[in-house]
Amino acid sequence: MSGEIISNEQRFDVSMSPAPGGSKCFDDDGRLKRTGTVWTASAHIITAVIGSGILSLAWATAQLGWIAGPTVMLMFSFVTCYTSCLLASCYRSGDPVAGKRNYTYMEAVEANLGGCKVKICGAIQYMNLFGVAIGYTIAASISMVAVKRSNCFHDSHAKNPCKISSTPYMLAFGGMGVLFSQIPDFNQTSWLSVVAAAMSFTYSSIGLALGIFKVAETGHFRGSLTGISIGVVSETEKVWRSLQALGEIAFAYSCSLILVEIQDTVKSPPSESKTMKKATLLSVSVTTVFYMLIGCFGYAAFGDQAPKNLLTGFGFYNPFWLVDIANIAIVVHLVGAYQVTCQPLFAFVEKHAARIFPGSNFINKEYDITALPGGFKTYKLNLFRLVWRTIFVVITTVIPMLMPFFDTVSGILGAIGFWPLTVYFPVEMYIVQKKIPKWSSKWISLQIISVACLIISIAAAAGAFAGLVTNLKDYRPFQPNY
């Protein structure tokens, strides 16, 4: 193992007199040539978007009914796709081809809006990323428990209640998180995104197939036009559940907070914005098809009794091995999704630490490890990265042990993060970037979209917090909870 001091500041900003248009090995900003394509960007987006939240869409549809459920999903998909394309136009400041690059979401906000909005954006974005990491830990542990519980039921012929604590499984996921968190940066996670995207299609397809099988078995579509009936739940519960369903769907479409970072991996020509818009359209379209099919067939199969998680709610007992495969695929997907989601947060902390302590060997020194087995490339070990990322994973593992309510957490995150990160900032940046006149028809249209989404987000947040209060009444930390 040999040591070489390489400034983290230099790693994050190496644009030292770059040649216009770049060169064979370097882009126009002096950084190593980017290699991302429509397909790799789509894989990153699908990994970030199609999370295990997809399996709660049948429950969300059950709360809203056959009319509002699919309509709300289509509305969120349209808004997400449209505002993501607006955001793609803000990757470069000024000229869309040769303008200054904005490497992160915060830099894009700073370049276009500036002032206190940058700090507000950063606080919301990174708190949301932190929350998503917690949500992924909960979801992964639920799927691991489901595999154990499924086999327990099968072995005991359903005579054993199979009460199992999720704590050991959260620790196991945390251990995997520590290992994979040492992947240095976003550019080196492409392979992980491809694997994770494949896993998301695997468990989504299994959930869809089981839903279709259940409908075929019963011979009819369950559910109603208006969702779960008054009587099954009270009027107040119906309202809160409907609002919580909005948050669930919003969370299922949350990807804007890392789109700029994904765009920064894309090569040019063609321009990064063109490639990113194609990737966004492709990935959101594919995602929406899966969401609609799983949400609708899950609701058709179970009606008002649709579980909050199509697989782990034990809506399907047989074939148990197929359900196990789906749950294992969820865990593998979430290992990748956790890393893709957290990379912007890791980079933010490491970049600022390097700026504050430019002379610190602990923060800036990297060790070349050349003795890795299998002939892998040299790995650059950084002690600060090792320590801080490990601490981060530990924190996002301990918190879920105290509050393992994935559906509630996902609803809160979706409600709080959707409007500012997916709608407000992209709309405001696009208005500034394109110099859209105030009170023009386009300006008014954009503001209407923004205000409408704000109202929906507030309502969804209220429903999600109501669900959290209900869950906290009965929960006891570190006890068997499944």
C-alpha cells in the first residue's frame, strides 16, 4: 500500500485552464471525460425511482379508488417528467452547450437563484437524502424478515405465528451499506445501478404476475370507484388514508434530488440536456407503466384489503419461493439504491471538509491499494471517507431500529420533498434561465403547476404525520414487530 497526497479539493474541482470543448481524455471543464449515455442515465434514474415504494401503490390505489388512484399516478408522472426536463435545462448556466457546468443540484440553484434559496434547497435536499437512506434501510429489513417469515410459515404449516424482530436484518443491511459506501463517487456506481435496475424489474414483474394470477383465480376485479368504503374505516380515517396515499405516490416519483448529479455523468455531444431529457422521458415512462400495472392489479386482486406492501404484507403465500425471490431482489435493489441516493450527500460533506481543512492528511491523503485480489484496478483509500461514511451508515441503521415504519416514513418524505425539489426549484430556475417574462402565459402556467403541487404536498404531509402518530402509539423499540 503506497500513499500519495491528492487534494480532495482538486478532485472536486480540476478545471485548470481547460481547452475549449475538451480533449480526448478531458472534458471542457478539465475533468476526466464523462462516459454516461441515455442508457446509464436511465438506469440511475430507474434505480432511484423504482424503489420498494412501488409495492405500496396497490394500498394507495385502494384508498383513492379506481378513478382517483390511476389519475393521481398519471398526474405525478407528468409533473415529474415535465419538471425534470426543466431541471435538465439548468445543468449549464447560460449557453446550453458551452456554458458553465453546475455539478450538483445546489450549484444549479446557486447559479440561477442565489441568496437564501441555496441554503434552503441544500437543507431540504440533504435532509431528504438522509431520510430516504433511513427509509431504504427499513424497507430492506422488512423484505429480509419476510423471507425468514415465509419459510417459517411454510415449515410450520402456518401453525407458528413467526414473530420476528427486524433489528438483526437492519444490522445486516447496515454492514452491506458500510462496504459499498466506500465506492468513491457517482461515476463508479454505474454497474451497481444496472444491477439494481434489473432487480427492480424482477420484483416488480413478480408482484405484477402474482396480482394478475390472483385476479384470474377469483375471476373478477375487486375495488370501487371511490376507494375503501366508509364502514370499513371511519370518515376521518378515510380522509387521512387518502392524504397518506398521496404522499406514498409522491415518494414513488421522488428522483429530482439527484438528477443534476446523474446528468453530470453524461458525455457530450449531444448536449447533456438533450441526453438527460431522453433518459428522463424513457425512465419515467417505463416507471409509470409498472406503477399503473402493479397498483391497479394489486387493487383488483385484493380490493379494500390490499396490503401496505404487496409482497411483505403476505397478500401472497404461494408460491412462497417466488415471493422469496422477489423479496431478495428488493434487498439487492435497495443496496444499490442506497448508494446511488447517498453519493450526492457523501460528495457534499467531503467537498466542504476539503475546503475547510485543505492541509489535513486525514481528509485529503489517499492511499493506493494495489494488492487487491482478482486483478482489480488500484483502489484509493481515504481515511476521512472511510470514517465519515461508516458513521453515516451506522446512524441510518440505528434510527430505523427506533422507528421502523417504512410506509409512514416514505409518505412523509414524499410529501415534504416533492414540491420544493421536484417542482418549485426546477420551475424557478427554468424561469430565470430562459428569462421568461413575469405574467406571460408560460409564467402563469408554470406557477399554477407549482401552487397546485404545493397544496397537494401540504395535504399529503398532514396525512403522513397522522399515520406516524397512530403507529407510534403501539410501537415498542427493538421488539419483534413482524
